[in-house]
Amino acid sequence: MSFITDFDAISAESKYVNILLWIIFGFGVLKLTTLTLRSLALLADLFILPAVNYSKYGAKRDNYCVVTGASDGIGKEYAIQMAERGFNLILISRTLSKLETMKEELVKKYSIEVVILAADISKDSDDNYKQIREVCENLPITVLINNVGQSHSIPVPFLETEENELRNIITINNTATLLITQIIAPLIVKTVRNSKQRGLILTMGSFGGLIPTPLLATYSGSKAFLQQWSTSLAGELKGDNVDVELVLSYLVTSSMSKIRKTSMLIPNPKRFVESTLKNVGRRCGAQERFATMTPYWSHALYHFIIEETVGVYSTIVNCINYSFHKSIRVRALKKAERLAKQQ
Ligand SMILES: NC(=O)c1ccc[n+]([C@@H]2O[C@H](COP(=O)([O-])OP(=O)(O)OC[C@H]3O[C@@H](n4cnc5c(N)ncnc54)[C@H](OP(=O)(O)O)[C@@H]3O)[C@@H](O)[C@H]2O)c1
């Protein structure tokens, strides 16, 4: 009698073990399948699919592309490469002389219309937004590139961040980006309505926003904000035929990054923008995110590997990021000390 009871208990137990093993097996198959599909999509996006054709965004049909932070670095390249694709340009940035030189060169080289607007966006003044509205309201705009951004001058503990720097980062990266989009997006919707064209809004995110970044906490938070905002907006504007994409980037040589030498992981703005514009609408390294792209190939692989292994919010990634930025801070402080002694 007791033997039968034991046997029943064992067989019931092994039934549960079997179910558990099947669940683990099924979960493993699901994980492996999604990983395989994501890897294939990543490789196709980066290395196989042809470049996006900008005629769907109204290229070569007298339409305008607005670029913020257009006078240097990545923004300047966006302007040049959109001109190459046959867009007229509205360039918004801080330094008038740089904008004037750009206008002259672009008009001469590409025979396009270029409107320039110099404004210090960190001021967040009504005048700035009024000027932008006045310049843009009667032009057929199909593309907005929210590129302007500011980071910390050097990595700094949050508790030591100067109020002015903190306010500028939030104003430029967030408030101004939102308010400029509120002005331009309705104009894009108006231009593409009842036409076969689509609109496009690109916003520059950053690995600083993808991965929580100690010692760049305010910048990191401001770029993470853009991820949520831009992806939400993508859902809202889908029905209006406007594609909204957040563009994620690791380091690129520029005056903001203070890096001059390119490497496998650090392209120059030209190569970074080439990959971005070639791949608009494809996730590349951001396979797990809607309306988000990590377009440069080495950034894409880096993003993909972190997401598929430890994850962006893991302790290990946070510790490595902290050490990395701490060493940059130490070097930057030493350099500042050296320069101060020379003066
Ligand atoms: N470089 C990187 O490693 C990197 C990595 C990830 C993401 N990003 C993002 O990419 C975007 C562009 O960065 P970047 O490296 O090309 O920067 P950058 O070389 O420093 O150029 C910034 C541009 O924005 C303009 N600008 C700055 N402050 C302004 C203000 N207060 N008012 C109006 N215009 C202003 C600058 O105008 P002036 O020429 O007049 O100064 C310049 O045209 C930013 O959103 C940044 O966060 C950059």
C-alpha cells in the first residue's frame, strides 16, 4: 500500500519536473528564435539593405528640411547631406557668421534655397520661437532634424554641477527641442497632407541617454527623456504619415565630444550622418526599440551586444561607465591645471 502511494507521489513529481523542463525548453527556443531573428535583421539593416530613397520625403520637389544646431559637427553634416539629396534648407544655430558661410557654400554647390536663423537656443526666449515660426510658417517643410544639443563641459558629479550648465542642458536638449517640434511638426503635417509624400522628424539621442551615465547625469537624463518623448510622438504622428525616429549615437568626433581622432568606434560626423540617412526607418542596433535607430555599424553592434547580454541598466555597465567617465574627468582636470599654470 505504502509502495503504491510512493510510486504515485514519484510519478506526480516527475510529471511536474517534465512540465517544468518543457517550459524551460520552450522559453529557450523562444529566446533563441528572437535572438536569431534580431541578429539577422541587424545584419540586413547594416550591411545588406539599399539606402533609403528620399523621394518619399519630398526630395527634389522644392521642399525644406529644418536642421537645428546646423553650423558645426553632426548638424552641419546633416545639412550638407540633405542638400545633396535635393532639399532646400532652414538652418538654425547660434553663430551667424558660420551660418552665412554655410549658406554661401551650399547655395553655390547645390543650387538650393537656404534660409538661416541665428538664435541662442539656451535663452529659451519667446522671441526665438516667434522668429522660427515667422521664418518657417509659409514654407513647404517635410523634414525636421532636431540635432542641437549640449553636454557637460567635462564629466562632473551631479552634486557639483553648476546651475547654469544644468539649466542650459535641459533647455537646449529638451525644452527647445519640444517647442521647436511643436512649431515645425504641424507645418510638416500640412505639407504632406493630401500628397503622396511622407514627413520625417529625426531627433539626436545618445548612448548617454541609452545607458545611465554617472558623471554626466543631467545630460544622460535629458537624452533619456528624448527617447520616451520621441517614441511616444512616433505613435501619435504615424496616422499623419510622419515618421519620427530617435537616432542613437556613441561618440563621434566633434567639438562637443572634444575627440579629434577617428577610430573603429568613433566615426567623424560625415560617416555617422551617411549611416543615419542611409538607414532612416530601420532599427540597426536598436532592435528592441520602436522608432529608434543606432545607425553606425560599430555603435549598432555595441548597442546590440549590451542589450542582448547584461542590459543597459545592469550594475556592471553602470560601474564600467562610472570608471570610464571618472578617468576622463581626472585627465580633463589635469589638463585644465596645466593650462592655468601656462597662463
Ligand atoms: N559628438 C558626439 O560624440 C555625440 C554623441 C552622441 C550624441 N550627440 C548629439 O549629437 C548632437 C550634435 O552634437 P555635435 O557633437 O555635433 O555638437 P557640436 O559639434 O558641439 O555642434 C553643436 C551645434 O549646435 C549649435 N549650438 C550649440 N549651442 C547652441 C545654442 N545655445 N543655441 C543655438 N545653437 C547652439 C552649435 O552652434 P555654434 O556652431 O554656433 O556653436 C553647433 O552648430 C547633439 O544633440 C549631441 O547631444 C553627439
